[in-house]
Amino acid sequence: MLPLRCKHLFFVSVLILFMVAIVPLTVQASDYGTQDLTLGSRSSAVTQLQNDLTVLGFYTNNIDGWFGPKTYDAVIKFQKSKGLKTDGIVGPITKTALNNALAGTGSSSPVSKIATTPSASSISSYNSHEKPIVDSFRANFDGSPAQTLVGRAVWYMEYGFMKYGHTKYPTTGYIDCSNFVSLVYKDFGYSITSAAKNYGSVGVKVEGVYGKKISGTSKYTLVGTENLKPGDIFTFWNSDKTQIGHVAIYMGMINGKPCIINTCSDRPTAIGIINSFSYWYGSSLKDVRRVLPTNSYVAGSKITDQGPVIPEIYQIKPFKTIVMPEDLATGF
């Protein structure tokens, strides 16, 4: 998987803004039937309920159309997250809350008529590589500001439907590496440059982290992972090593490997996860920068959230419901 590196050339903006026809993105409300769904119910409505609770991150078991104890527990968790009566009964109020959660504000943005559809192979690659990493990150999520920031980067990967390009995502739906990092940090009140070449002066350098060539091979390994913290910013040289050409956000050690999230190729949208530094990512690593303060790594610390940003238009056709962070079980 190759990085999509920032060059910050000004192009295609006028074409995007003036020559693109748009079509609305609509979300179909789920039909749970007219009867309350309760423990022991079996129906297609329960299947729909399980599917929707899965999308929202509250249900992780088999979709079988049976309202058993695990579905009941998922309903309770959802009701609790919305401040509803936690009775495990899916009646009119809970049905409305589910549909409101699934609607999301992202559904109000139009989709470009020339928007691309993610290929089946890219979705398959995502499911085999990124999904296990994200699932593990979710399972160990501690709610700290640093992990919340990483979670927002994951949210953009899953729900931002970003397409790679050197224009501003809020107005065009296109993103590049440094705009992505800047966007994620801005959601939490940090103003960071959107020019990759300037990332050498962002925050402070994390000492002792570098790519080391493995003797007798053409491969590299990442040294100093014990010095890293979630949210750290990785910077990489451009092709002739004259300036920074690519940046990424460190997620943490996940499933025993250091993971970064950044713009890269061969994924459903412009964003993907890298957990190997054997080749380009090891040989091109410049340094790692830290922006977040010490209390960002402590669960329960105050979080100021100004995002996420919904683009005015999508350049990639959303292939699943766009759910806002506050409606998801873990916020991403």
C-alpha cells in the first residue's frame, strides 16, 4: 500500500465547484414494525434491529432475527447512551431514537454526480487489513483525549468518504495527508499547518524514534516505539529528501504492531492504516512530532470537540449509513 503524499498544488478547485452536478444523499428510515420488540421476539424487524445496532457499534453478535439476551443487552446499552428508560423494550421512543441516530447530519450533503464508487477489491482489502486493527482499537479504547483524537481519524476513514486531492475537504470532499492531520487536530481545538513541508516545526520532536535498516536485507524496522504515544505525528521525507512530503497520525501499538493512519492508496476512501515499516515507511521516516499535552493520555481528562466536519459535497459515494460520532457506541 503506497502513501498518498502531499504536494499542495492548487488544481481542480474551479472544476469541482463549477462543473460538478450533484445528487442528494438520502437515508431510508428503518422499519421495525408497529409492535414493540421485546426479549424473545423473532421477526424480520428484529433482524433489522440487530443490523442497525451493529452499525452503531452496540451489537457484535450473529444477525439471526431472534431477540435474545445479547440483543437485549445491546438495546439496554443504546438506551442508556441516549438517556432513555433502560427497559430493553424497543417501543416507539427507542425506535425513533434509533432512526435519529442512523440519520446523521452527513446525510444532508449531496453527492457529486461524478463521484466514484469504492471497488469490491478495495472494500475487501479494508475488511481484511484495517477492520481487525480498528476492532482491536475499539475493544481497548480508554476514552482519553489522545485516543479520542485517534478515534476521530478512524471516524473520517470510515464515514468521511474522502477522496484524495489537494483542495480543502470541507468545501470539496477532497483531502491530502497534511490536510487530514490538520483537520483531525482542528476538531479538538489545535491549529496545525496544512502544509506538509512545515510539519518539522509542529510540536516537539519525539527523541529516539527512527527507521533502521536490517543488516543484510533491504528491509527496515521501526526503532523506539516505546517512546511513542497515540496522536503523535509521523513525518516522512519527499522523494529527494529535501523537505517533508508526507505526514501521518500514530494510533498506538495494536495487535503487537505500531500503527499509523494516513492517506494511502488501494482503500475505499483516501484513508488507510499502515502497520509495517519494512520498506518506504521505514526508509523515508524523518521524525516524529508531539503536539498533545501530558494530560491527553489520561482517561477522564476534559475533551473539547468541535467536529467532525461534514463536507459540502461527497466525491466518493457513501456505501453505508453515515453515523455521527455521538451516536456510535465508542464515538467512532
